Amino acid sequence: MQKKKLAAIMAVVGLVSSGMALSGTDLPTKFSNQGTIGNTRHNLTQRQASGGGPNGGVMDPYRNDYQQVCVYCHTPHAANQSGQIAAAPLWNRTFRTPSYTLYNQQTLTGTATQPGPNSLTCLSCHDGQTAVDSIVNMPGSGGYNAGLALDPSSATADSLLNTWRSPSGSHMGLKDGECLACHSSGAGALGATATDFTVFAIGTDLTNDHPVGVQFPTGADWNSTAVTKGKIKFFDLNGNGRPDKNELRFYDSGQGFEVECASCHDPHGVQGAGATFLPTFLRVTPEGSAICLTCHVK
């Protein structure tokens, strides 16, 4: 493991000495953000489907490259049935249940509750508590851990992850000292070729983020044109009666229709005006505050 780490560090140092800038400023992604999720940062193999993308070799010692894009979140068999995460579609990530510090400012009309399934799926990486490669069912046969899938208190279970055919030996989460050891503006030489992910490392303190787990309010300050279909309420922009990728929505997880992370973000990407996905996987463009004005009447 130490040899792998040393090799990775030396590779980065070599790039620095050849003229790459240190991470004093953010570096743009090399993904095209067009076409499919395989061309976005959510391709955790870190190799673009179209080729020519970032070389994952430097990161291989710190997470498993499962060589499949979808498997980091989904599995066709043996999906995780733990707690609220059971409602997520064919969910393949391990599930921990941290207690989140909720948004509770005076401007909030309702009361925020703990995040529901359509936020927990996003937070399973972005709260930094679980390694990005921590999955329940690895590709192929023989890589399923039933105990891990059914025990919501389980930790990352490195012993399972290390059974992959090319085990990394180390499994990092999106937080300081792990992924952010390279992917932050203060990473120095180690972060010379790494895009800054600090803004995406949300942690378990949600007081500085748009509230989730809060019911969509009514009144003159709110757009009331959302329509209901099953357990989703959404703004039907094209009138086709179904929630499309570019339409904001609210989810009923048993406490009424609430705002969740997936209300505004689609992890698979939503194309913008130039066939390029909107920044941070937003469903609606932030230009002219369009995404805000979908719900807020100001």
C-alpha cells in the first residue's frame, strides 16, 4: 500500500515539475459534460466513455475502479433494503445513518426534518461519511455481502471492497484528509492535477445549504402550479403529465411532499442550451435565477 501511495505522489510531482500549476486555483473538469453520465464527474471510474479523459491511475490506490459507471450507485440484483434507502432505485451503496444538522433559520416557513431517500442517495457520497467505492454488490458473481446490505449501522467494510480483483487497499470519502487531500485548493503539489471538490463536500451540517426535508409551502410567495402524480409533485412545464428531467419536483416519503436534493439536481445530468449538462447537475438553469423562480414568487 505504501508503495502505491508513493508511486501516486511521484506521478503527481512529475506533472508539477513538467509545468502543471499548483492547486491555488480550481482546475476545470476534463469531462465533456455531454451525452451521457459517462462523460461527467459522476463517472467514478474516471475514464470518459468517449476516451481521452483523465487517467485514473493516480486515483486507483484510493478507490476501486469497477470498470462500470452505473455500479457505484445501482445494481440489477440484491439492491440494498436498509431503512429509507430501500425506496431508492436498485440502490447499491452501503447505507449509514448519520444525524444531520438541519437548516433552521428564521426565514424558513416550515420545519425541516431529516433528509428523505431522495436526499440520502446524494448524501451517501456527498456527506463524506462513506467511501465513494463502498458498494453492496460488486460486478460479476461472488461480490455480494448480505450482512452489509441489511445492516444500516455497518461501516465502509473495507474487507469486502478489498476482494475486488484489483483492490485499491484504501477507500476514500469526500472529506478532508481523504478525497480532499488532493481535490482542494490547499492540497499543494498533491492537488496539482486535481479539480477542487470542496464545494461538493457537504458533510453532515446542512445549515448552510438549501433546506431539504421541508414541505413545500403555500401562499402568495410560492408558485402553486405544481401537479401531483403518485408520490411526486412537479412543475409540468410541457404539459405531458410526467415529471421530466428538467422539471423541479417534490417527494412524498410519508410526511407530505418535501424538498429533497433530487428536487433540483438530477445525478445523471440535464442538458442545457448547448447540449451541455447544466452545472452541478441542476434540473433548471441558474441563469436569471430561473431555478429559484420556479418555486419562489418574488
